[in-house]
Amino acid sequence: MTLHAASREALGLAEERLGEVLTDAAVSATVGEELLSVVDLLDTEIGLRRAVSDASAAPEARTGLVRRLFDGKLGEPALKVLDVVAGSRWSSPRQLVDGLESLGHSALLTAAEKAGNVDTVESQLFQVSRIVAGSPELEAALSDLAGPAEAKRTLVRGLFSGKVDPVVETLVEQVVRRAKGRGVGIGLDKLVKLAAERRERSVAYVTSANALSAEQTAQLGTKLDDLYGRPIALHVEVNPALGGGLVVRVGDEVIDGSTAGQLASLRRRLARA
């Protein structure tokens, strides 16, 4: 999510208020779910989205509108966050909604953090992202612009309900609802990174030709921590097609130590010779 200056300032103010209202895991989860429900509404109601972000209207008018709409329907903690969101200046209506989505994600991950489940949430989000990435038909169904939102929600719940943490299920449902053809996998990968950042770590996606032992995984983690100068969260999957070795991706950087990668590099050098 790339925000312009006014939107970055507005999001910063809203994040401060969010931090003030998230007193425990239960409150954090409720606030996250409620904020994302407002995201869903603003996505569908163009007129309301424009009214809430209308810079020509007084901040008090915008916050009053939000209060009239949601008072009694949302809890006071979520309303306090919405007061700041509506009362701030955003660069565009769409950036307001994207900022609100970010706040909802943050609240849910805070809930996991306060409950001591953030490691589990990160791991399960990664597993879900790999399941989706490994099934083009599933990703196409979840990303289908013409697909009814309720049908997608039912599909997600059928696949993951009772099998993952409630925070994970809520986040996945919300990513699916807002995919709009952008690809659910991209949204899921962003959530994995957000969860990892909760532990002040980066994410290394490791593809290995063979399954790694616990000792090998620990050694790789230590080497990557030393290489990048910060803790690195490892997510490992096996792909025998590599022939041997590993491929490690951290952000935009790729370390290709696989047999297939080395052969490809050799072919390139020979072609240039």
C-alpha cells in the first residue's frame, strides 16, 4: 500500500489512537473485525466513501456522519478510531479505505500478539498462502471479479474454518473479499510479512530440494540472521525439481544455491563465452 503524504499523516494519527484503545486480546480482535466490516461497507457504498473523505467538509461533519451511521452498531473503541480516520485529511477516498484496512489488519495481529499466538498466526497464514499458490483453480475462484462475495466466504470457511486460528480465518476472508482480480496470493503474502514484522523479523522463503531436519533449519536460520543483521523468520517448502540445494528469497533478494540454479547460471556463462 503506497500512501501520499496527507494519507500517511492521517494513518499515523489513526495508528496512535488504535494503540490507545487496544487494551487486551479480546478488544483488539473485536476492533479489527469491526474496522474491516466498515472497509467492506465503504468498498460497496461509493457515495458514503466520498462523503467520509470529503476534504471540503468540516472534520466535525465527517466524524458526526460516522457517529450517526455506526453508533450502537460498533463498539466505542472502534468508533474512537473511526473518529480519527474520518476527522483526518486523506489524499483520496480509496486511500482512506486502504488505510482503514491496514488498521483492521493491525488490530487483529495485535490480538494475536496479546494472546501469545502471533507465531501460530504467521505460520498458518503462510500455510494458507502456499495452499492457494499451489492451486491455480482455487486462486482463480477466490480472485474472480464476478464471483459473489458470499460464495467466496463460504469457500474460505469450508476450507479453513476450525483448522486455523480465528484471526487467520478473518484475515483470509477479508483478503478474498478485497482481492478484486489482484490475486489473493499477493494479499496473503503481505499478511505473512505483516505478521513477521510483529516479531521484528523479516521473512525468508526457503525452497529446498529435500526436507530439512530441525538442526539444518536452525543452522540456516542462524546464518541468515548473521547475514542480514536481524532475526529472520523461515518458511520452508520442498520442491524436488531443484535437484539439490536451496533457494532463499528475502524481499527482492534471491540466493540461489540449487543444482538447477547453478546449471542455469553455467549455461548463461557458456552462452556469453
